[in-house]
Amino acid sequence: MEIVLVRGDITEQQVDAVVNAANSSLLGGGGVDGAIHRKGGPQILAACRDLRAGHYGKGLPTGRAVATTAGRLPARWVVHTVGPVHSRSEDRSELLASCHRESLRVAAELGARSVAFPAISTGVYRWPVEDAARIAVQTVREAGASGCSVEEVRFVLFDAPAYEAFAAQAV
Ligand code: APR
């Protein structure tokens, strides 16, 4: 499995699956979530509403992942995952690791060979980006060592601090 770092917009990535930093409602939001729905178009929200009407009636739990169409995005699928909100009193690292592990599992099950991740939880959910980068890169490396069939994982970083934080981990 190859890990690639890209400075840019995740909605423009030519990969099989794009991971969305969603919330448990699956009904959209700001940041990555807003960009994916805005650029991907209404088909994504319609698919998310179907999920809410079916298996995910109570919403998607933190740390879990589920796929929908990517609508008008250059990708084939969006894998929605809900990152943990950072807490100083509770260590939620395992939930952030689970977002990456579960997103890769769902993408691999679909036959995706390339997957783009944003820096999950480091925006609205206030996770320190250095620590998020450590967890993200370590979890993806572990998945690769465990035989995950995804060939390329691309971390798409929106700003220089995030890019530097991931570059420090990916060496
Ligand atoms: N491409 C790549 N990265 C992006 C983009 C984009 N188009 N837009 C924002 N980012 C970066 C942010 O700079 C941040 O580093 O993605 C990272 C994650 O930020 P958020 O999108 O705020 O995600 P998160 O912190 O996981 O919070 C999720 O925010 O948008 C709402 O509905 C969402 O409630 C959920 C919460």
C-alpha cells in the first residue's frame, strides 16, 4: 500500500473513493462535508437520506463508515465516516483510528484501489492536527501490513500546517 500526501481539495481527487468527514446525521454540514455535498450534488444527499431511512435510522455512530455514490465528483464512491470530537478529558484516539480502519474496510469491500482521506476531526472537531496525523498514518500503515487490498491511500491536506503535520509522520 502506497501512502501519498497531496496539498489540495479532496473534491478534485481522481480516486476510486473519497472519505467524507461527516457527522452522525449524514445530512451534510460545513468543511469537507459541505464541499463534498456541494460539488457532488444532490444524489449524495439522496443516498444518505436512504441510509437514514434504512439501516442507519439513528445516524452513523462515531468511528463507523458507510459508502454512497460520489454523484458528480471524479470519484466513484464517497465513504462517509464520523470522526470523534477532540476531548481533553477522554482519550478518543481509538475512535479516530476506527474511522480510518473502517473507511478502508468499506472501500476495499467495494473494490476501490485508491482512497483519499481528509484530515478527519482536525477542523470543527478540533483534534490537534499533529496527533491526528500520527493516528491516521499509523492506522493506515497497520491496515496495509494486514493485507488491505487498497493500493493507494492519499491524504489530501487543505492547508500548510496540516500538510507539514502529515509529512512529519509519513517519512
Ligand atoms: N478538501 C480537503 N480538506 C478540507 C476541505 C477540502 N475541500 N475543506 C476542509 N478541509 C480540511 C479542514 O481544513 C480540516 O483540516 O478538512 C479537515 C477536517 O475539517 P472538517 O471538515 O471541519 O471536519 P471535522 O473536523 O471532522 O468536523 C466534522 O464538521 O463539516 C462538519 O458536518 C461536519 O459536523 C461535521 C464536522
